[in-house]
Amino acid sequence: MHRGFRVWVSALLLGLLPLIAGAHKPSDSYLGLDWQGDRMTGRWDIALSDLEAAIGLDTDGDGRITWGEVRSHHADIAAYALSRLQISADGQPCSNQAGEQQVDDHSDGAYTVLSFSASCPAGARSLELRYRLFADVDPLHRGLLRLSDDRGTRTAVLDPNGPPQRFERSASGSAGTIWQFLREGVWHIWIGFDHILFLLSLLLPAVLVWLPPRWLPAPRLRDALIDVAKIVTAFTLAHSITLTLATLGLIALPSRLVESAIAASVMLAALNNLFPLFQGRRWLMAFGFGLIHGFGFATVLSELQLPQDALLLALLAFNGGVELGQLAIVAVFLPLAFGLRASRFYRRVVLQGGSWVIAGLAAVWFVERAFSLKLLAV
């Protein structure tokens, strides 16, 4: 294999490590707006950890953010947040006014809850939101909007670096719901590094054959395709089952248990490439651990403020988006892996070296999630 290509691949992997090392629930805020007449009231849940990175809340530097510190920064938080949310009605700006502030717990930690109101022109039929929260701090941050008016409720995902979003004074309809949650499903699998690394750990050996004591290249593409199809199908079926059951409220597990188990699944899948026990039956690992990953997807979906009048539609669209995002990853990975499978670089650097790195990162995630520690400074 060409040396320059090996260097390029290695540089790409090293460049991704800081992002992968910081794998966690993506940075989200939760914005609820109730639009009635010329008056709008809002509730905005913003992670304290994100605000700490942006404006600094830990006054005494002890690594903990107390209610007293949040309260003392109330004016700073309100000014920072509301200056990054511009609301217009029929092209005319609405004036924002901060209200009281509280603290609430989400699955990924404590959030400040900022209440506010906005005065808009009377009789307005359209609303435009320009969302810029953390645009200069976290490029992956998103705002999850739930907008209610006298005709219904709709949801949307707000991108701090995207264009303003426009809403008419009417329900968004089925097509809008499908598109929004389909897109959200794709987005969350692409930034869910722990889910991606679990899948890749299972797929890395798909282009190889284990003949003790070594890996050999698979002789035919058909063999690799069958192996990949088994793994992807098992993973899809498993996480779809638990995603559906959890979203419908039929079963629930503690968030810490789920996130810790997901980290453990990544570690075990990677170690299986180094000390093969389930070769030829990796689809069983995909199914068994996929059940746990489904609970992780359900946690994300539950915090997207699902429309209760279109719950099943949103669930199906989100799950479909996860599958599309997953297939896109496979479509990129498989041709590259099959082309490199006969090289020493793939077997030593990509498979063995990559699996050691993944297992090490997953072990750190497990400790962080199981014991609420912070070991990686990313």
C-alpha cells in the first residue's frame, strides 16, 4: 500500500481522537415557547457545564457549581442567553424580558431553567427564530425547540450556525414531523461516538478471517457483505426493540446504568478483536448489546420534546434516521476496509492498534459514567 495513503489515514485517525475521546451526550438546550396573541412565554433549559465553559460559573474554582453560584450569575446567564436568541414576528423584532431562574436535573447533569417572556406585534402570523447559543463554543451544540400556539404544537432542531428558522401560525403537519425526526436520527448516530465505535469494532474484522493465531484477508467481497449484513441487521433489530419500548414508556432503565453499559459494550467489542471469542458470531454481540444501545437512543429521543399527537410517527422517523446514518457509515467503511484488508497496515494498525485505542477509551468512559468522574480533559 502506498506510504502516503497510510500516513493520511493515520493522520485522520489521530485528528478524530479528541472528538472521540470526548464522547458523551451531545450538547443540547431545551427551549419551550408558548405563543398566544401578542405575548410569548418561554422556558429555556441550559446545561450548567456548557455555561461554565462559556461564561464561567464556578466562582471558587472547586470544580462544583452550586445553586449559590448559579443564583449570583443569574443576570450574566440571562444576558448571555437572551442576547443569542432573536425572535421576530412578521419581520418585526420581539422584545425579550428575563424572569426567574431555577435548576433542574437532566440525564446528563444539572441545567439552569431560565423563564422569560417576549412581546411581539399583535396579530402576527409568522415567527422567525435566530438561535446563536454557544455558536462560538461548541459547533455540535443544538437547541431543541417546542413551540406551542393556539393551533397546536411543533418541534424543531435549532442550529447555532445555521440560518434563522421560520414558523407559520399553524401545525407543521406529518411531513414536517417526519423530516425533522428523520434528520435528528441521522444527526445523533453521526455524533454518537460510542455507538459508532461499537459498530465499527464489530465491523473491523468483517473483511478478515480468523485462522488461529492470526487474521487473514477474506477471499471474497461476498463473505464480507454477509458478515456485515448479519451484524447491522442484528444491531438494528435490537436497538429498535428497546427504543420503541422505552419511548412508549413500557420499560425504563436508569440513565447511568445505560450509559455505563454502552461504554462496557464498546470495550468488549474491541477486546473481542484482540482476543477473539465470538468470531463468526459477532452478530450475537450486536444483538445483545444493541438492546442496551436502544435505551441510549431512547434517552436522546425523550429529550427532543416529542409531539404527543404524532408520537409514533416521530418514533418511526427518528429510528429510520438512525438506520440511514448507520448505513452511510457502513457504505464509507466497507469499500475502504475491503481494499486495505490484505495489507499489514490494516491488520496491525487499523484492527489491532485501533481496537486497543477503542478499548482504552471505552474503559475510561465506563469509569467516568459509572462513578461520575471526569478523567479526560476534553
